Amino acid sequence: MAKNLVIVESPAKAKTIESFLGKDYMVKSSFGHIRDLDKNKLSVDIQHDFTPQYEIPREKKKVIEELLAAARKAEIIWLASDEDREGEAIAWHLYEVLGLEESHTRRIVFHEITKKAIQQAIENPRFIDFNLVDAQQARRVLDRLVGYELSPLLWKKVKPALSAGRVQSVAVRLIVEREFEIRNFNPTDYFRVTGLFQLPNKDEKAQLTAELDQRLPTKEATLEFLNHIIGSTYTVINVEKKPGKRSPAAPFTTSTLQQEAARKLGFSVARTMMIAQQLYESGLITYMRTDSVNLSDLALAMAQDEIIKLYGKEYSNTRQYTTRTKGAQEAHEAIRPTSMERHQAGENEAQRKLYELIWKRTMASQMSDALLEKTTITIAISKTNHYHFISRGEVVIFDGFLKVYSESVDEETDEMNAEILPPVSTGDELKEKSITAVQKFTPPPYRYTEASLVKKLEELGIGRPSTYAPIISTIQKREYVEKKDHAGIEKTAHILTLKNGKIKEETKVEKWGAEKGKLTPTDIGILVTQFLMNNFENIMDYQFTARVEKEFDEIAEGKLKWNKMIQRFYWPFHETVVKTQQTQEKVKGERLLGVDPVSGKNVYAKIGRFGAMVQLGESKDPTGQKPRFASLRKNQSIETITLEEALSLFKLPRSVGMYMEKEIIASTGRFGPYLLYNSVFYSLPKDEDPLVIDQEKAIQIIEEKNRKEAAKIIKTFPERPDVVIQNGRYGPYIKIGSENIPIPKKVAPESLDLQQCLELQKKYLESKANPSEMKETPAQKKKSKSKGKK
DNA sequence: CAGTGAGCGAGCTTCCGCTTGACTT
């Protein structure tokens, strides 16, 4: 039996480490945190020093039992959770829950999974750092207090089931504020003048493009300028060559991987993390949730070998990058391939692409700078001294890291793409082919993408690598923000061209401010943000996290008691919660849209218990008449809906026609537009509008769904029409009334008879009633009591 | 899965940060 038990956080890590340590060591995993505050209540004892009340969640009991069994047999327990605040807390919770003794317990840390690092760690054990544990408790308790006091306030003042928190509320604020910047943005226009010149003594194709060194403010000024320079000669007065260089980007962290995978591969943040996890579990890459750009010595050596082998010595430049991210805890290496010799890996296209990206980025980070020659050509205009044409070019002298990888940018810049310039010398006379002035409109700020939001959050030190993807998902699930296309505005741009001494004028219609799939706030998101900004400016402050992080650091250094810090924060905060509760009115976001010409009643748009809605008539009509209500459609918002659109919403539900002597009704419900026929709901596809859909199309949709439903059916029983065997998303199952019973894999679904189906149902219900022999959790006890069992 | 929205009241919703399977229809 192994004398040593090592406990790490991740099972994949456990496997790797076990292979380094030999037979005296057994390595097990805690699967992250093993205890947490009960999520059904505050679980912080406000009156007694904010003592947290931890509980082991049901799904963690099995892990604990296994660890307990292993710990009993081991002489020394090595707590090897990550070297950061959360990891220290995990070590402490393990120590407590497993009932370990100090003399038999060692705390070890490493921030890379290499044999050398593990051995070094084993040789240099310490004990649990209780200050660091306290810093984590402070973090945990603060987040719980903020989240569980603000959320209920929102339920009362805005809408049920909303949420607020230190991280998510600030993420939404970023998106809301960007939206207002865009709304308030006034574009200015200007004219960009570009000259196309013919080189002397060369053939037709030898041309040079150059841009005027100033932008012209108006069409009038541009016309005046062009008229003024008619008949000018153009002379090269300076050719300047300067060496330049470009350096590779640091190896990937979680955040930069998410950004690059979005830009280069079009992956969502969640998809990137899922695929990275698969690569990690296959042992192809190092851990994917990291804020460090550090590479182990082993990785540096591997990269160097590979670069020299593939490209030669001059391409190798071993370097270590330093993390500049605020609050980085650097418990792991950067994300890199586990072996640099593996140029390609992965089981499917997505894995292969992501792996390739990681491999290239890691390689490039250890390669030489690219050397450039930057050329600037200045061209004088004979009829004016105030303006010059400038042409900039760039030649790669030595490609260095560019051989494998170059980082993408979020937004195209307005500058001309630098390219190779034709050879010209000072004094050369250029022949004008055309001078073109194009009207440009300054673009509004860009809305956030998932990845650019992660980047911003990381800059502000808000959120952690393990939470970036969940944050994005939470704020969308709460319907604070949504991914949305924006059509933009059509703008007419003037184009003035000077050619052969004549000025020609044209116009071109272009889209301005159009964006696709960008994070856009909803009505609820805007109202909640405004509500929180008005009452909890402190928590909504972009610096709030940075400020509390500083205090967490003081706790970790032993300079501050954690409950003292929480106390200082909590009481003023709580007072504000109580005051807001008493004084603030319910947020309705009400907007009067106009008067219904038919009834003469007011039409409002506002927030209701089920989201945005329109209302016809007064809530408190003196005549006692009740208003009518209708939900807004997915693409509508309180801020932009018109009276006409609102009135059309009241036309639902409407009768579309008849089918087989039964009526078809079209309407919109909580899950979007639908048809109701024969008391069955049929969701309408995106491009169908319940207001305009006709009988023919409706019948088509009904028949289509009926056909699909029928195709799913494997077997029916005439004597029991409520029992059906059908194919589902997760394989065949038995449907009995509204209950779904999975069919075991070894059983052929078509061979089942009614008797067997009912037996399977019985077995399934029994196994559901007693999931395992494990002890009941408090939550389960409550449930079984209320059902009156036992 | 659904047609709410008044008003009452019970019971519910909720945080952030570690980590993967068990589970779903």
C-alpha cells in the first residue's frame, strides 16, 4: 500500500503526477472545491464575526469518501492544490473535512507539472497558510453577501429571479455604457485624399500610392484644394529608410487564447474552453485555466530544440515573459503543448485547429524578432507648400517569428496597410494619374464581443480564468445582454476625383456602424444597471474589485483580520440595501408611446413580472376597466418600440384559419411566437411573423412537426396509447404520459413489450427515489419530509 | 414548456471560483 497520498485539484493532473512519483505515492483528485456555503441560504453568520457555514454538496460526498479511505491508509498526506488563494482554501477544507493531523500533513505547491518541479515541491513542504485561507474566506463571504443581498433587492424592485454580483453587474455595466457611448456618438466627417502616381521611365504598372499628410474638413475645402493643385508637378523630396522590428506575443493565457480563438477561428469563449479541456484531458496541452505567461525551463528547452531543428539557429530567441495582468495569481504555466515535437494533434477539426494555434503561439514566443525596413517617401506638390503626399512602406528583412504566427487585432485601423514600395529616389518627378478624395465618417465605438469583454474584464482585474466563460453565459441567461446584429445607418459619401485636370464628383452609399453578433444590453440590463448605479455606485465602480483585492492581499500577509475587513464593508453596504428597500420605487422603465386611435386609451411600454411588455389603458383606471397587456417580441425593446408596433402586438392571439375542421391560433408566448392547434404548440421559425402568417404556411408548419414527431416513434401499444417508445436526443426512451424513462444500452428498444416497459418504469422510479446509499443531505431530507414519506 | 400582468401570500429565484462527470429527452 502506498505510504503517501497526494491530493491535487484536477484528475488529469493527478494522472500525470502519479507517473512522476513512483509506487510509494498514490495521487488523487479533489475535483476542485469540496465544500462551499449552502446555496439555499446566506450561510454567513452576520452576528458572529461573519462565520461561514460550510456544507459538502451532495455530488461531492463520493469524492470525500474515497479520499477519506485513501487517507486512512496513508502515512503522509500531501495537500498539493494550486498555489493560489483558492488552492490554499481547498487544502484547508481537505484538512478539516478529512480530519487530518498536522504531523501527518504536508502542504506542497508547484506551478508547473514537470518531474523536476514535483520533486522539488516534495523536498520543500510547508504547512497550510492560514492567512491565505482567510483571504479566500473574505473573498467568498464578500461575494456571497453582495450577491445574496443585492439579488433579492432586484426581485422586489425590478423583476423576480434577477441577479447581481461583484463581477456580473460590472460586466453588464461595461456593455450598457458602451451602448450609450454609441447612442451619443456624433460622427464627424472628413476627406481623405489619396494620390496615384506613375513612376518615371517605367512601364504602366509601376505606380505609387500616397496619402495627403492632412485630412480635409469639408467638401468645400476639398474642392478648393483640388482646384488649387490642378496642373501641379509632383517631386519626390525625401526617401527615408529606417530599420524596425516586431516582437512575438507572449504565450497564451486563458484570456488571450479566448481572444485569438475568437478572432482567428471564430470560436465562442465557451467553445474554446470546451475544446481546450479536451486537449488537456488527452495530455496534449498544459492546463487551460491560467493567468500566467510563464513557461517552464523544460518547455523553453523543448521549444528551442524544435525551432533550431525546423528553422535554424538564427530563428531561436529564448525568452521569458512577465505577467502584467492585475491580480494574476500564476498558479500554472502558460497554455502550451506538452510536447513541442507534436506539430499537429487532436481528434477532430476543432481540436486540431485549436492545438495548432497553441503550438504556433508557443513556438513564436520563443523565436527571434522580425526585422523590418520602414520606408517613408515624401512627395512635394508644386502649387502648394502646405501639403505633401506621403507613402509608407514596409519590407520584412528577416521574418523571425512571423514565419509561424502573427497575432490578430480586433479592429481594422484606418491606416493604409503598409506594403512594399517601388524603388524611387529623391528628385524623381512623378506623373499624376489621379487624385481621389473620399469622404469618411468617424466610426462609433465598437460594441463588445465575448472575447473583447473578457479582455476588458481581465484588464480591470475582474473575474478569473475559470470564470470568464461562465460570466458571459450568466449575463445572457439573465437576459441582461444578448448577441445582436445591428444594421447600421446608410450614409452617402462624396468622392471627388481629379484626373487629367478635371474634377469629377460621385457619391457612394455605405453602411455606417453596422455590426454582427455583438453583445448588446436589453431593457432589463439597462434598467438594472441604472438602478445599481444610482444606489450602489461603490460596488459598480470599475475599481471596486481592485480595491478589495488589495485588502485580500493584506489579509494574506497577516496585516488585516478577514472578518474585520468584511465588517467594515458590510455594515454601510447593508444600510444602503435597507434604505434602498424602503425608499426606492419599483423600476418599471415606463414609456408612454401614444394613444390608441380606436379606444382612445394610452399605450405604454414597461417592465412587467415576465419582462418587457406593452400596456393598453391605465393600471388604475377610475372606471375600473382593466388594461390589456402583451409581451414584447425578442427583437423589440422598450426604448425603441413605436406606437404602431405596440398596437399590432395587441392583435395577438389571432385566428389564422382552419385545418381539418379545427382552428389554428397564432400568438407569442414566453418562448417566442407559436401556433396553437388541437391543443398542441408549434413554435414558429425565426422568419415567420405570427401577425402575418397565413393558413397555408401554418398548415405546412403543423404537418412538418407532426411528421417529425411521427418519425421519432419506434413502437406504440394499442392497449396503452400513453406508452410510446421513441428516439430522443440522448437515445431511445419510453414515454409514459409526461414521464420519460431511459432505456438501458444493452436492451434493443424495438424488442420491448408493454410489460417490460412498465417494469423499466418501476425500476427507474425506484432508482430515482434512492439515488445511492449515501447519507441524506439536508436538502433531501426536507424534500422527503414534505412528501410525507418515511 | 405558454396566453401572465390587479392583489394577497406561500415559495421560489441569487453570488464567485475551484473542478468534472452524471444527468437530461
